[in-house]
Amino acid sequence: MKIGDAAREAGLPVKTVRYYADIGLVDPQGRSESGYRDYDAAAVAKLRFVSRTRRFGFSIPECRELLSLYADDGRESADVKRLAEAKIAELDTRLAELTDLRNELVRVATACAGDGRPDCPILERFAALDSSGG
Amino acid sequence: MKIGDAAREAGLPVKTVRYYADIGLVDPQGRSESGYRDYDAAAVAKLRFVSRTRRFGFSIPECRELLSLYADDGRESADVKRLAEAKIAELDTRLAELTDLRNELVRVATACAGDGRPDCPILERFAALDSSGG
DNA sequence: ATAAAGGTTCCAGCAACGGGAGACTCAAGG
DNA sequence: CCTTGAGTCTCCCGTTGCTGGAACCTTTAT
């Protein structure tokens, strides 16, 4: 199977699949005589796996680790669970930060009249001297 | 005031301040005879302003726009409010995505025994054939 | 006089690809 | 057989917002 079909089956851009091959994340099964990358079912499964794990917010190195766990029949599910839980904690932190940010922005935007006057609490908030205040 | 002091006052790394000067986002007031960047109070205020807006999730181009609004006495607060509200909507979208992601991960992690067995619902979930399923 | 601390420039690189050039290959149609 | 068009190849540059390092210069303190 050529790269275009593999990419379509995995739901990834061709460029991305080629990139994954370049960095040795998902290698094609081999090459055709004319030099085309050749993907078999196993390689496509890995691509699909990576596609999903990427969508779950895992970095390439993390995907690499998960992929090796996936490919290794003797893997310990505890390892996988540990990775997933660490990622959940990360997401929680990020969510809290983003929520704070959003509430802060809502507060200043609400205080802003939004008319044509040059006074603007948003800008004043940004320009505030202290960077600690909420 | 030299770059180090300006950076400290703005709460930014020196490298970042230099970078902002390079891209013309916040220029120093001038240069000393020996070529050192010289920051006055106005420049430091701009640095602090940018530092805050960056922390609020605005991109550099957006900061540039806000900065020009900030620097322009005749600015319209409506422009600023519009920018802030667009950013809030963005944050909401991003928050929803991250929340979905997190819940999905929690679900699969919960289903995983986490013991030494090779069975792992997390990996199976990642490896799932359909990419449409919740 | 000398050493440490801080400044300068430029160059390289990070994540994770995307865009596009220029050459090649393959499948179909006339 | 030839042509056309789509797909593929490699290669290199660009993105975002910095960060680190090298090699050198200036200032400050002792």
C-alpha cells in the first residue's frame, strides 16, 4: 500500500506520515522498486494508533513510548496506566490555568464599556504595575 | 536602564526582551555609547504590558495590536473589547476540547486494571479501528 | 591588574509539521 | 506509443516564541 492510501486509512496528511517515517516513529514495511514507501496492515495500524494518541494530547516521545508498549506483547498495563494518569494530571493543571485566564479576561471585558471612549479597563489591567494582583 | 534591569522590572528573561527589540515589538529608548540597549520608564511599561498580554494568551501580533491601541491615546475601547471577547471565545473552545480529552482519558484509565497483565483497555482504545467513536 | 558579571552579535535548534520546487513513476485514455 | 494527470520522491525553507551557546566587548569591583 502506498503512502497516500496509508495516510487516508490512518486519517493523517501524507506529509505527516512521511515525517513519522523520517523520525523513525512509524516506518513503512519497506520500499518498492521505484522507491515508494510501502505500508502493510501492521504499519497502518501503528499510524492509526499514533494518530489517536496524538489527538489525545501525547507528545511524539510519549507516543513513541506508548507505541513500544503497544507493540510489545509482554508490556505491563501498569506502565500504560501510569502514563495516562500523568497526562490527566497535566491536563487538569492546564485546564485550571486556562480557566483562570478566561475568568480574568471575562472580568476585564465586562468592565469595559465598549463604546468609543478612550478609557479602557482592559488596557489598564494589562498595564497594571503589579503582576501579582488578580 | 540596561536590559537586565528592564527585564527584571518587567518580569521577563533578558533573552526575551532582546527578542522583542529584534522583532520591533518593544524598542529600547536608545543605545549607550558602548552599544548597550537603554530602556526608559516608558519602554519598561510597554515590556510589562506585553508580559501581561502574553500571559493572557495573546499572540505576538495580537500583542502588537493591543500595544498600538495602548500607546494611542485616541484608541477606541470597543476595539480592545472586541479583541478580548474573541480571545475568550477561543479559550472556551480550547477548554471544551481539553475537557473532552480529559474525560476520555479518565474513562480509559479507569477501565485499566493497572496490574501486571498485558491486557490494557487504554492501548486497545488507542488502537481502535474506527476513529469516529467517542 | 584582574576577574566576575553583564552586555553585544550571530547561529542553531526545539515541536511538529506545512508549503513548494524539481524530478520521477504509474495508470488511464486516445 | 504518447500524453496527461495524479501521486510520490527528496530537499529545503518557514512557522511560533523564544532559548541556549560561542566568541567577543564593557563595566564594576576588588
